[in-house]
Amino acid sequence: MKEAIKIIGFSLIIIGTVGLLVTEFSLESGCTASLLTKVFASFDGVGLATLAYAHWGIRSRQLGNG
């Protein structure tokens, strides 16, 4: 399960980063570009939170149960 959570986290970070780069270089500033930037930035944030949980949250739970 821990590996699946890591894969999901890395996938969200990759999607968010590529989306931010595409938005930056292909769209002019406007409402759509601003919305897409916020969406892709939230993917990065959720991906980082998922990786943090996989690294620290699962390990501390396993140590507490053992």
C-alpha cells in the first residue's frame, strides 16, 4: 500500500509540474490561465502531502503498532 501511495504522489507532482509548464508557455495571462495555474499548483500540493504522509505518516503508525 505504501508503494501505491508513493506512486500516486509522484504522479500528481508530475502532472502538476507539467501542467504548470504548459500553462506558463502556451497560454496568455487571463482567467483560464489563472484557473489552470491554481489547479495544477493544487496537484503539486496534494502530491507533496501524499508523499509526506507515505514517508512519515505510515512509518510512525507502523512503529506505534509494533
